[in-house]
Amino acid sequence: MIKKLSISIMLSAFAFCSFAQQLNTPQPSTTQEVKQNFGLSKIELSYSRPGMKGRRIFGDLVPFGKVWRTGANSATTLTFGDEVTIGGTKIPAGKYGLLTIPNAGEWTVIITKQTDVTNPAAYKQDQDVVRVTAKAANLGFPVETFTILFGDVTNNSCNLQIIWDDVAVIVPITTDVDGKVTAQIKDLMGKDSRPYFAAAMYYADNGKDLNQALAWLETATTQNPDAYYMFYQKARVLAKLGKKKEALAVSAKSVELAKAAKNDDYVALNMKLQNELK
């Protein structure tokens, strides 16, 4: 009887422990992964997001003048899919750690080869890829949850923004898009299937040779006589070249084709362009 009772108690205890192990609670500092398309590739960010929770942050919870993992829990990392430039230093594609040294008026932002620094004692300065100094701007209002994001994104630049409490720190990132796209265009134009329209759009939208863009659009519209959107872009390039009469004629052709395709958006775009040219 005693033996049976002991076994019963053990089974009950095991069942209780098994149940307790299944308890799932929210992360105190939630993990966030950000993927930002940038240039011809993307940047991936992984970090944890502590909250203020009524605490004094910079100069207290996060000491001034000391290396900070720039988040909580695991190390904060950045993965660049292509070469980027930060602080004048070219950084090859790859995965890196993001560390900072906060101070009252400015921060030191560190991109390091170390991707596992969670304790300042583990940081090795000889593993730095680049260090930049960034102004610590006062927001004028508190932000409860620690936030890192990418802002002001263009084809070849963006800003890494670090925000918490009433402080914002911005680090510019750039990449060489034009050189790579131009090289692609040169290569592809020597092959059988040539990207006339895409190449023309890149030239037209990035301040390059408009006459070359127009020549490519001439070929593209000849190959695609019903492509109302190509005729619209051709009209835009003609307008940029100051050829208003030709632009109006091509735009009228685009309207005709867009109406046949029942695309009211391109009809409206063309009407707006025509009004600007009159």
C-alpha cells in the first residue's frame, strides 16, 4: 500500500513539473528582426527591445562612457547583403555586431567583427571595423520602447536610427548603386535579350543621359506597340528634354492605348502631364 502511494505521489509530482515546464510568458525585452531592402540587396537587423518601465535610462541604467550592447538579451547584429560605407569606411557584405558608447551629447557607434558581445568585458577593440561619432539629439518627448530602424531610405543611402527615452542617434549608411547598375546595363546590352525599358527608366530617374534613355524607349515602344506605360515614360523623357510638341503627341498615344486597356490610372497620369506641358 505504501509502495503504491509513493508511486502515485511521484507520478503526480512528475505531471506537475511537466505542466510547469510548458508555461509560456512574454519576453521582458522583445526580439525584433528588421529586413530593409537597400541598394541592390538588403540590410538585416536583429536586436532586443527593452522598455523604460519608469527607469532613468542614459547615464543610469545605460552608463555613460561604457560599451553597451545596444539592446538587451542577445547581441545586436547587422547583416549587409552588399558592400556599404559607414563613416568613410567600406564594409564588405557580411554579418557584424553593433555596439555603442553613449554619452550625454554624442555617442560612439561601433561596427565590429564580434557578433556575440553581450558583456562589455567581452568587447575587443581590435575587432572594430569602423567607429563613428554621432550626435545624441534630444527628442523632447520620451519613447518607451528601445527602437532601431532605417529611415530616409533612397537608392544609395539610408540612416540607421537608434531611439530610446528622449534620445535619437543617426548613423548614415551609403552604397554604390550607380556603378553596379551601369555595369549591368553595359553587360546586358551586349546580349540578345536587352532591357531597353528598364535601362531607360534608370537613366531617366537618376539624372543620366536622357538622349540615351529616349533612344532605348524608341526601341522599347517599337517592340511593345501596345505598352501604354512605355509611351507614357517616353513622353516624360521628351518633356524633360524640352520637346513639348513630341511629348504631347506621344502622351496622346499613351492615352489611346490606356483607354483600350481600361487603365484609368495611366489616362490620369497622361492628362496631368499634358496639362503641365500646355
